Amino acid sequence: MSKQIQAIRGMNDILPEHSRRWQYLEGVIRQVVASYGYEEIRMPVVEQTDLFKRSIGEVTDIVEKEMYTFEDRNGDSLTLRPEGTASCVRAGNEHGLLYNQQQRLWYMGPMFRHERPQKGRYRQFHQVGVEVFGLQGPDIDAELIVMTARLWRQLGLSEHLTLELNSLASNAARAEYKSALTEYLRGHYDVLDEDSQRRLESNPLRILDSKNPAMAEMLSQAPKLSEYWDDESREHFTGLCARLDAAGIEYRHNERLVRGLDYYNRTVFEWVTDSLGAQGTVCAGGRYDGLVEQLGGKGTPAVGFAMGLERLVLMLEQLDNVELPQAVDIYVSAMGDAAELPAAKIAERLRDDFPTLRVMQHCGGGNFKKQLKRADKSGAEVAVILGEEEVANQMVSIKYLRADKPQASVSWEQLNQVITTFIK
Ligand code: HAM
């Protein structure tokens, strides 16, 4: 036998037994974003490498070591998108959607990062992202967070998620803070782990993110970003907090929340859980007022977030708090050659009359026992059975597969009435 080819590490198949949960999650998300008037945008999964270098930042983990970058046949450097914000801004600029306009957009799709795979962390993963352009006040930041909170309620996840919030203030304020922090960290160089020593000059703010317990005490004494906030950023942050308070949304101001992508300013936030081990951030985002201009457009304020669908699916799986619909409602069986065509007709008629029901017709023949076994395995509520005798009398037999009810025999005309009784 020849050797089987396997999927690429960290890139997973989503099998039918799991896709039902994915569809449920995607359905709830679509409904929630639509209920706020957001519109879908779809971008390609491959972009010019420079797009990500210029937006996410040259000295971030993503750009330094996680991008799937390759030369295409024309010798252009292309990259599988590691996130959606840069592409969304590129598309908005390219099609003139941003300047002097307001846009509330969302997207869903695969992203690619060459990270070390583990539970909740994959090399191909899926995000739903939401991006808003042309609005600069804290009201829209609050809307985005309120929207995510609604989503958690709908999914039954509220109890398991907490909101962390921070402000990265203006670029000038952050630059001032950066030098104060760097000076402080230089004074504690021997406490820094190898990774942090490397980051000290390139991206010192990211050191604040470190989970290394040996550095915890030293970091807790570090200068605080909020001490360097400019007045407008402070006002923006206070405005956001007041709106979250009014909406009854709890949050923790985490001074050390800095995010791993360079484009943020002012508001940053993360929804985190402790039920997924190390990969606890299920949704993250913030404001990026400088990015549109940085990518060649005219200055346009922007804010957004993205959530990791694998992590949400894992949480839903653990909680197992929703009854997912079966793939099939009605299984139509034909016993004997003469019944096959009438059974196919009945199945088509049911699909015409009940477009939301899932009707599966048995194919491949076989005896009564075998067909009923299939019907049962399909998860259907009922089997509609046609034998030669039923065909001769224009009848069908109905066998209830989940309820303790006797088998019934009804005419083809009466069938719809019976089916109506178990439509939810
Ligand atoms: P991010 O924090 O890099 O932000 O990713 C957002 C979310 O995607 C994470 O919180 C996590 O749930 C999920 N995620 C990230 N990497 C992986 C992975 N390797 N495996 C599984 N899930 C993962 C962004 O991507 C920004 N574009 C968010 C944003 C939108 N900011 C403003 N607008």
C-alpha cells in the first residue's frame, strides 16, 4: 500500500461531528453582528508580504517568526494572512470605503501563523473580525464591547469570560513611557529572561506581557503606562469605562495589557477565560487610528476586534450547553424495487413542502433491518417507509425512531399533516 499523505501539523480538518457546533457558533455570530447593522466584507487569504510588515510591525512575533511567506511564480513575496485587520484596511483604502465615511464591517475566515501547535493554538485557525472606520469617540469602542458581551450571553459563555481593558494612549505618550520603562528594565537586566533581554531594545512593552513568575515581582514595580497618558486618551478611557458601567459590563483595568501587534493606540481589550489553559484569550482588539494613513490612505480613526473560533468551539464543547440539531429529520426508505421511484418522489415532495426539514432518502437497497439501522443512525425523528404494498395502496408507514409511539400507516395525502405535528 502506498503511504498516506497527512494534513500539515497545526492545520485541522473539521469533521462532520464537529462542523455542527461550528455552524451553530457561526450562525449566532452572524445574527448578532447583523443585529447591530454590520456588513460582511470578504478579503483574499493571500496578500503582499509588505502589507503585514508595515501594519503588524517588523519586530513583532508574528512578522519575525510566524508568517507563511513565499515567492510566487512571478517572484513576488506573498504571505498567507496572519490576521484580518491589515487586509481590511487595504481593501477599504483600495475601494475608497474609508475616508470621510463610516463603515461597520465584519469578516470570517482562516488565518495562518507558524506557531507551536497546542490546545487552542493552531497554524491555520479561524477568526471572526469586526472593524469600524470613521468614528473616533469612546461610544463606538463601547458598542463593540457591548456587542461581544451580547454574543457571550447568547452562547451561554458570560460566566466564563472576563474583560481586560487598557489604554495605550497616544504615540507620543507611549514613546515617553517606553523610554521610562526601558530605563527601569535596564536597571533589572539580570532578572530579565532571555526573551525579554532580546526585547528590551526592540519592543520593551511586550515584556509586560511576560508570564514568567521569576519576573513577576520586578514587573509589578515597573512604571505604569497610565501615569504617562495624555489628557485626550485619559478622557477617552474614562468615557469608555462610564459607558461600560452604564451597560452593566464588568472589566478589569490591566495596566500590563499591551497586545502583540504594533498598530494599536488608546483602547485595547481582551476577553479571557481560565477554562482553556494557556490559550485563554478568545477575543481581542482595540483602536488603531494611525493604520489607515500608515497604509497609504487618508487619516481615518478605526477600532475593531477579532475572536478565535477554535477557542470558542472548545469552550462550547466543554460546557456542552446547547442541543445541536441532528443532520437529518426524516429518513425515507424504500423496500423493494417497485418502491424506489415513489419513495424518491415522496422525498422530493417533502423537501418542497417543508424546506427547513432535512430529508434523507435511503440509497443502496438492502433489507428492512439494514435500512432501519441506517435510519436510526442518521438521527432522524421518523422513518417514512414505502414497501410494494404501500405503493399499491398509495400509503406510507411512519416509524417513530425517538418517541415511544406505535408505527402508523397514512395515505400520501395525510403524510404532510403528520409531519407538521413534529416540526419545531
Ligand atoms: P490577535 O490577538 O492576534 O488579534 O488575535 C485575535 C484572536 O485570534 C486571539 O484572541 C485568539 O482567540 C485567536 N488566535 C490568534 N492566534 C491564534 C492561533 N494561533 N490559534 C488559534 N487562535 C488564535 C488580531 O488578530 C487583530 N487583528 C484583532 C483586531 C481586529 N484588532 C483590531 N481589529
